[in-house]
Amino acid sequence: MSSIAYITEAPPLVAGLTALGLLVALSFFVKILSSTYNTFLRPGKDLKKLGKWAVVTGATDGIGKAYAMGLAKKGMSIVLISRTESKLKEVKKEIETKYSGIEVKHIVCDYSKFDKKAQDDLKKQLVGLEVGVLVNNVGVSYRYPRYFHELPDDEVQNLLTMNIDSVVWMTRFVLPGMIDRKKGAIVNISSGSALYTLPLLAEYSGAKSFVEKFSRAINAEYKSKGITCQCQAPFYVATKLAKMRKSFSVPDPNQFVGLALKWVGYPDCVVQPFWVHAVQGWVMHRVPDSILAWFIMNMHLAIRKKGINKDLKLASEGKLE
């Protein structure tokens, strides 16, 4: 007996539940096919069509540098923004040497001191540039997991300024030009921590959650104007910020950005470009939040204990900053 015949001849309740089960299975299968295509088969956009320049914050290390190199490889001119001029000049030279003909500018900006004057100075240096892509990458996390009340006031402020203010103001600076040209792509590098309850990283995960919600809203506001705003939410990437080594589930920045660039310019709003992270996220979403929070709390308590012991050792040696 075929499935359709079974459904039509079965009692109404059984038929309804069977049909619902088939629809759920079909929906799951379609999602798997869609995710596979988007991750491995879908071609990346020709980002040069969005505008001549790509602006990358936090561009001298990790994901930011990898994005700058990747966008230059795609033929875009690059604006590098970071706080250390010597590192900016090194990356600028590296891009110009590797990709001849690519124009590179650099802007010194310390986002931990992103006051009105710093904002105005940076905005002036972007005037007149046809910015097609903005990558909001700069950010900062805790040195190690801690209770919120244990954070120093300056660290609390720094987490807000670097993770939230930078995203808001950089987006505001480039939007008018994108609106005029009716095209553009904004990429906000968030974190997988934005999507779950993370005790002992409360402010960091909260700030990254802001980036996720902000990205969703901006994407909805401006998609009719040809502008996409995408939140990329990786788990661990082997960077100085993460303090992790490369492994099966921890890509290096070049590996991550190689996949991430394929998503830029598409309407998918919140994405995890590295497929292992996407699988991890799928599993974590199916664990009850209370259980997940309990597990993360205990994991972070263990890391916190190691961090405190390290601080005590450094303090005894007079090396704690």
C-alpha cells in the first residue's frame, strides 16, 4: 500500500499525524539540501559590482586580516582600519605585493576610545569612497570567563564600545553611499555565543546578541534598497582573541574566511559559514536551554579557576597588567 493510499484510508487522527510527520521529514530534507548547496556549491558573488572599496575593521590580525586579503584577491580596493599603524603598514604592503594593482588605504583608529572626535575623524577619511562592502570585525572578549560583577569598570565599557559602538557607527557611516547607489553588503562578525545562554561571558554574549538582532533589523530595513546586512556567527576560530589552536572544529582565519566570503551579498541574514560550526549549532539548538546553560556554566567555572590562578601567579611575579 502506498503512503498516499494509507493516509486516505486511515482513521482521521492517524492520517493527520502521518501527513504531519511526512511534512516534517520533507521540510528537514529540503533544509539539508539547501544548507549543502549554500555551503559547498553556491558560487560567491562578484563583490566588485557592489562598489570599488571594501572597509575592514580590526584588519591586522585574524579574521579581519583574512577578510582584507580575501577581498583584495577578489579585486576590491581595501581600507584597513586598526589601532597599530606599524601593523597596518605591514598588511598594506603584503596586499600590494601579493595583489598588484590593488589600491590600499589604512586608517589608524583605536575602537576602545571611539568617542565623538574619533568617530568624526574616521568618517571624514571615508568621505568620497565608493564603499561596496563593510566588514565589522573588530571586537574584544573577556580574558577568561568571570562573573559580571568581577569585571573592572573599564573592561565593561571597553566591551560595549568595541563590540557594539563600532558596529553601529561604521554601519551608519557607509549606509548613505550604499543607499544612493542602491547596492552594498555589510558583514557583521558576531559569535556563536550570540545564539545561546553563556553564563560567565554575560556581557560579551549579550553584545554579540545585539549584533545579531541589529543585523536582522538592518537587513530587513534595507533589502529593498539593494543592501544586505549579514551576521556571521562562528564558534571558535584559531585567532589571538580565541586563544585556540586549529583543529577539526576550529578553522584558521583563512579557512573560515574562504567559506565566509561565499555568503557575502546573499540575503541569508544569520549564518555559520564553517560547516562544522553549522552542525554544532544545529545540535545545540535541540538541547534544552537550561541543560545547555548548566553545562556551559560548569565548563566556564573550570576555565575561570585556571584564569584566576594564572593572575595570582603573574601578580606574585609583578607581571600582572
